[in-house]
Amino acid sequence: MTIIYNKFELKQIVYLCTDIEQRPRIVTGFMYRGSYLVYELASGMDSSAHYESEISEDKDILITTTN
């Protein structure tokens, strides 16, 4: 039996660390790829998969004001 510890929960609002616009995204699913947990995120009609290290709970206002 495998236990997966996830940092973010389904339906949680998160932000991508590299997104200049810092658009809010919602966690819509999880995928387990090999030994890595990948999060499925949605923003409007767009959805994408990201590793935990690419995601933050907090909006990075510094990235939006410097670009």
C-alpha cells in the first residue's frame, strides 16, 4: 500500500511561482508519475500539470510589480 502525502488539497486556490500575471488556479486533480506527485491545475478553460515545487499557496506580488 502506498501513502501519498500532498501539500495542496483538491479545490484549493494556488499560484504558479513562475506566472508573471499570478493568476489564481484551482487544484482539480493529482497524478502520480513514477515517484513524483503532479498536480492538475485549472485557470478558466485552461488546465495544466505541475510539480509541487512550482506551486505556492500565496500570491507573489513582487513578481507582478517587477514585470
